[in-house]
Amino acid sequence: MNKKVFVPVAHGTEEMEAVIIIDMLRRASLNVKVAGETEIITCSRGIKIIPDVLIHKMEPHEDFDAIVIPGGLEGTENLNNNDRFIEILHHNAKNGKIIAAICAAPTILIRHQLLRADNHITSHPSVSNFFKEVNYSEDCVVVNGNFVTSRGAGTAFEFSLKLIELLCNKETANKIANQIVL
């Protein structure tokens, strides 16, 4: 499968979300590019991730079939302030690509005005106050057009399977769910 997915990570990223997303999407034979702000990312619980590439070395107008943003408050804030990441995010959102965010990461979509007032969205309950201008949901996974959002680490498998369904098909998502005994 030639579909390209960009998963950005930064210091403070929620490691469960990042690793589950990366693993599940790679099980679906998607081409997942993990990009970090530094050569070694220290996640929210001290686990270290070595990204495939550095964000600042990526092309600002690189096309992806999806951008999937793991949460973690500190990681989200660091990505929110990364100009190259935001440029890549805007480019892909403008071109109708899937933009997915879990936990605190949906706040990036609000801060950078990627959502309209009629959009439906979810997030970790601790950041729900950011979403007063949109239709907020407590569903585990919410799909609204090309935007997909989810609640947190506990919903990372369901979130990843929905992305596999959207990027591949329902059969592939079901096959992977069965393989991991979910």
C-alpha cells in the first residue's frame, strides 16, 4: 500500500498513543513516517522514541494521505508551537487530507483555526473547555469530514482501527482487530 501517514512526536508526547497508532497503521501496511522535533523524543512517562526524520527537515508542502497527532499535554503544546509542523498540517488540511488527533492534540485544530463552528469533535476531558465553539462529543472516536478525533490512550486502538478503515477498508481493520485479539 502506498498511502503515506505522518505521525509527529515531540517532547512530552503520550507514548501509548504514539506507539499504538504507529504500530496499528504499520500493521495495515501503511507507509508511516514518524517525525520528531529532536533525534530522540522523551515522551510523557519517560519512554524514548527515535523518529524516522526530523520535522524541520521535512518539506513544508509534503503531501500525506493522513496526519495523525498523538496527544499528551506537553507534546501537544510543543507541536502547537512548531512552525514547520503547522505549515505541513495546514497544507494537508487545505487539500482535504485526513487530519486525526487524539487526547489533547485536537486543541491544535482549534488554535490553528482548522475547524468550523459546525464541526463535531472529541478530546480528552481535561481539555474539553477548548471546544466551546464546536459540537463537542463524548464519543470515543468522532469522524467529521476529513477530521477524526478521539478521547485518549484508552481509545487509541479504536481510533487507529477507524483510521485503518478510512485509509484502507473495513475488512483490513477487522482483520487487524482479530489478529491483536481486540
